[in-house]
Amino acid sequence: MANPNPEEAIKFIFAEIRERLLCFEYIKNGSLDRYIKDELRGLEWHTRYQIIKGICNGLDYLHHEKGIIHRDLKPPNILVDDLMVPKITDFGISKLLDGATHAVTSNSAISIGYTAPEFIHHGVVSFKSDIYSLGVIIMELVSGRKGNPDINNIRPYPWELLEFDKLELNFPFEKNKQIPCLLELTNVTDGYAAFHIQKGGMLEYFVEPDKGVVPAGSKCNVIVTLQPRKAAPCDTMCKDEFIVRCAAVNQGITAEYIHEDMFNKKSGKLVDEVTLTVVI
């Protein structure tokens, strides 16, 4: 039988315990410090520039829009996402100036190498403190290492066989047109070097030549052509890459005799492997 008084069937439930949750974006690429390596290793110059620009934009927002001094800006506190876009994190010792130009703090927490001298000696913090830290980060990104670079130990490229004029293949997209990109390989060794280019990803390319032999002191031009498309690819389709395998070979070897076993590191010969990313 139905309840004659519907109001008696209504129950009110009140939460006895309230919980506050913090939700964060998951950044799987980790922090910037894992990408700062030896001179000219690691990130392509285009990527380094974009990271520097992103950090500058983030600091500009903190300083001019929010009046906040980060106070602990360093590579471990900068995360990078799948597109290598930087995210400034860890505001545990940040300072709100609230209209002032500087402040004096007794908080002695510092990150050695990234802290401005006026704070170390006098405890003074200002927007310039973050700019000092930014300058150190830029030096590390440009030189590819922490501390002062050893100019007597800088190699133009981190490979032993062939040098590459770029690590990113840039294709300025045009609708329904073939888009070529020139890649220059240089052999600076005293011997012969074979290469084989393997493509991976969702887009269609034509590579000419995709394999060959470069004599000592010579160059080889490779044309990578993005095939015509009706529309620009979406972000999920722009993660294509090319794997270039190189191996030391004997004089007289020609392109038709290049095979996979040449690039086996267990063969005892010098072998390199380089990844080229695609930017559209």
C-alpha cells in the first residue's frame, strides 16, 4: 500500500565527514632536469627554445598577473608534457608581494646554484630573484649541461659515424601538396658508413634514398617528402618519427648490399642509432 503521506518517505542525509581533494594533471614526461645532459645532447634546439619561451610566459603570468615570486625555480620544479610544454610547479616557498617591489625573509631554504646572491647574503627576494634562476636554467638548456661547459670537450654531435644537420624534420603543411624536407648526413670519420632510414607513424612519407653508403669526409642529402593530405593532421597523428641506423662498413659496399645484420651491435662493428622526430 502506498504511503498516504509522501513527506514521511523523504529522508535527509548529511555528510558527517568532509574531505578536500587536490586534482593534478598527470605529466608523464617528468621534470626538466632529466633532459639536461652533456653539451649538445638531448633536446633539439627548436624544443629547447619552446621550453625557454614557455617558462618565460609562466613567470610573466606569476609576476604581473598574480604578484607571486616562485623563489625555487629550477629544472626539477619544471615538468614537461607530451608536447614538451613546460609547467612550473612546487610553490611551497613562494612569496606574494602584494604590491611591494621586494621583501625580506628569514626562510633559509635555497637551491644551490639557482638562488640569487642578494637572497643568500641579505635575505632579499623580488621578481629579479626568479629572473636570476631563469638565467641559470637558460644557460643549462643552451649548453646542455649543469655548471660551466668545458669548451675543450664539446663535440658537434653525440654520434661517432654520421653527423645530422637536424634532429627534427619540419613540414610546413599545405593542403593537397607534397612537402619535402632536406636531411644532410655527414661522414667525418676516416672510413665508410652505411645508413638505413626506417619510418614509423600514421602519416605517409617518401624517403629518397632510404639507405646508402657515405664515404669518408663526404655528405649525403636525403629528401623526406610528406605525401599530399586534404587536411592538416591532428595532434595525435603528429608523433611520427624516423629511426636512422648507421654502421661502419668496408669500402666497396653499395646500397643494394645493405641489410639488417649490418646494424646489429653484437657484430663487433661500430653502430649508431638516431631518432628523428616529425614536426608539422
